[in-house]
Amino acid sequence: MDKLYDVVVVGGGPAGLTAALYLARARYRVLLLEKSRFGGQIAITEAVVNYPGIEKISGTELTETIRRQGEAFGAEYLQAEATGFDLSGNIKTVETTAGSYQCLGLLLATGAHPRKAGFRGEDAYQGRGVAYCATCDGEFFTGKEIFVIGGGYAAAEESIFLTRFARHVTVLIRKEDFSCAASLAEEARNHEKITVLTNTVMEEVDGQQGLTYARYRNTRSGEVTEYRSEEPFGVFVFTGYAPATDQFKGIVELDDRGYLLTDQAQQTNIPGVFGAGDVCVKPLRQVVTATADGALAATELEKYVADIQRKTGLRSTVTPKSISKHSAKVTSTSLFDEKMAEELKGLFSAMERPLLLRLYLDSRPISRELESFVQSLAAISKRLTVEVAQKNAHESYAPCVKVCLADGTETGLAFHGVPGGHEFTSFVLGLYNAAGPGQAISSETRERIQKIKKPVDLKILVTLSCNMCPDLVKSAQRIAAENPNVTAEVYDIHHFEGLKNQYQIMSVPCMIMNDQALTFGKKTIEEILSMIESGSAGRT
């Protein structure tokens, strides 16, 4: 039983990451599963200012630090989605998109996802004016009017953040006032570019070429306001979160809103199954309470697992240890420091086949940046070579790097722009997938990918500052790497204004399938496959 762990943690937000850290440090073998991005919802927060002992830090930096701490003690991480559970007996089974895993204890820390507000036009205009992430989409509304819906911490914080881009921000609060900390509410209320309307709900949005009409109503007076604009405006929704518990409904006990019910030790109604973080019933959902939940659940899981080990003699098959460092010394390049270069060399050495990175360049400075980036990357490993293609009239979207096999055969993966920021990791992972063996996927998923017989062109539009974009990029690239009939080309939308205007893109990530069907937001491999199989991505 080579996949027996002491504990499997489902969910890579602050609660799950903290639990993995505690368990690994206590010398338990722990596997953390995360279906999208490590860090959870807090990863999209630009500034965390109320975490004790840290004056100010980004959500991404905070959670990545916790992840690295756990990794240093031997915690294992896998990007895969939990799809089923067998929680009977001492050995519990978690079915995932990357296979089955057994464990003695299980922690559910799946968090929550943003709720929709429910006004007319919300679904139809998602990605074309309606947005849910200020960090990802705020810049699309530079110099424009923005409405923010919500009255909690996120609404107050993000309305302030959006003033960096917007001409003016109007906050619509359903209740009497903000429900967040008084200091934050005061900052939003007194900001010169923010107007706060209480007892007000959005009823409808509409428009041409984006949002140009909004109707909202004062619930006390009944007064209805119709806002019309000749230029598009934005509506950002921050109305709370819904628990991500669909995959274990009917398996563990939930309350009537779908939140996980746990006792004071964070244990559910099933022995050995614990919960932590925003997925649980609790009076306060903050990073500090999530990490506290994770720490408590981990220490209780330590006791539970030790007891099961004594009773049954069962042990995990591998003793956790600190991660070994690459022994090879690599000379730092101009773009990658020694530590980064060593990590990349270790990944590239695991590739089954060498790759050719073919560059298509134009006269813009961004082309010189791309060439420098790719040459520096190739200098790390002999398994990567670079070719600058002759100018080709058909390559209208330069600068571009196409990932090819050593003989020049295109793999279907390409990046237009420079794959920095949040797209650096997804680009490197794309190389690993193209060269093989690639990220693990289930036999069922591989079979679905191989059944694609008609050409499928996927254009993925991103910005380098978007935390959600890499999830969609990784999923699309994994499919393209497995099937030559699929292409997955990524565009940094900042350098391709024509694409942005052609498809009226006002939100990222955006996937365009066969130049017709658009979809917005992060997607798993399985979700993209379902869209391909149905023949249309639609607007979702």
C-alpha cells in the first residue's frame, strides 16, 4: 500500500497549510491536496494587516511561507481534486483526479467560494463588466465608474483598492452599515473617491459592448435609481462566501447552510475525520482563525493517528524527512538566482525528452525581454535549446515562444508575452508536461483527453498579476500536452489590445475555444474537457 499516509489534508488554504506544517513537524506522513491554487481565498488579498506579529504582508506571500515551512519538514503537496471518499474503517480512501490515496486520518479544509449577489444580468455579464476579484480585474476599469456590492470586510477593503483604477467607486450595502472593523469602514466611508449607499440593492445590469446600465433600489424608501453611461463601467461583487462542501454532502454532517459541523476538537461526526477553516461552522472567518483551526485539528489528528497505530499496527509507508536540496551547483544567470536555478535544473533533469523553444519576435521592447528570458532559462539545462524563427506573416501575435519537441514538432503550447509574475510557474510546468512525464492524471481523464479527435484551439487570456489565471492555464496546457489535436496558447492581454477589444474582455482569466465560445474564471481539466465534449464553452 504505497499510498498510505498518516493524514490526508483536502484543501490548501491557511487552515490546510497550517495543519500540514504541524503534522509534518511532528513526524507524521501528510499529503495535502489542492485542486486549484495553494493559498486559498486570502491569496488574492493584496495586503493582510491584521495577522498578529506581521505588520503587513500579501496573502500570497503569507500562505506561500506557510507552505514552504511545511515542505521543509517533509509535507507532501499534490495539485489534484478530491472526487470521492470512503470513510469507513480505520483506513480511509480519498479518490482524486490523480488516483486513490489511503490514510488513517483525514482533514477537510476546503474553504469557501464567493457568493453571487443574484441581480438580473449578473451571469450574462460575468467577464464583461461583472467581476469578483479586484486584484485580477481592477485595471480593466481604469478611469471608469465602478460599483461595489457588499458591506463586509472584503467589500470595504476592495473598494479602497479599486480607487487606484476607478474614476469613482459607489458601494451598495444591503444593510444599515458596513459589518467589518470600524477602522476599515471609516477609511472607506471617508475616501474622497468613494460614495457609500446603505439599505441599497442592485436589481439589474445591462448594456452594449459591456455594462452601460444599472438599476438599484433603496429598500427603505423604495426609491429606484437608474444609472446610464455612454462608456462601460464595472460591478464588483463581494457578498460573502459559500462553503465548498458539495463533494462530501451525505458523507459527513453539515448544517442547513452547508457548513461542516465539528466539535471543540475540530472532529466531525465520523471518527478520524476533522474539519478546519472557513468550511466549518464558526462565528469568525479570518486567516488567524483558519490557522488556529488547522493547528488544533493537526494536534488532535496526531493523537488519533497514534491511537490507531497502536491498536492496528498500521504505519505509513514512508517516514517523512526534510526536503533534500539539489547537490548540483548552478551558476546564477542574469534573471535567475542560484537557488531558483538549482530548483529549475532539478525539474528539467526529470524531463523525459529535450525541448526546443521557438521564438517569434517583433520590433517591440517586449520581444527583447522575451528573448532574454528564454535564453536565460535555456542556459540552465542542456535539455532546452532556443531557435529564433524568421519573421512570418502568419505569426501575427508576436512576441511568442512556442514549445516544440527537439525535432521542431509543435506541442501545442505557447506563451505570447513574457511568462513572468504568476505565470512563471505555470509556464515551467507546461514545459514539464510537454516533455513528459508531466503531472499525474487519472487513467479516466487521460482516456477522455485522448478521445478528442477534432482540432480544438484554446486561447487563454491572462494578466501576470492575476492569482486565478494559472489554474486555467495549467489545466488547458495539460490537455494540449497530452493530445496533438489541442492547442493551448496563453496571451498576456496587456500586450495584445486587439484580442482584448475583439472579444470585449474585461476580466481574466478568459478562455476562448475555437475563436467563438468564451468562458471566464479558473477551470479544472475535467471542466474544460466537458466543454470540449459538449462543443461549446458558453459564457460562464
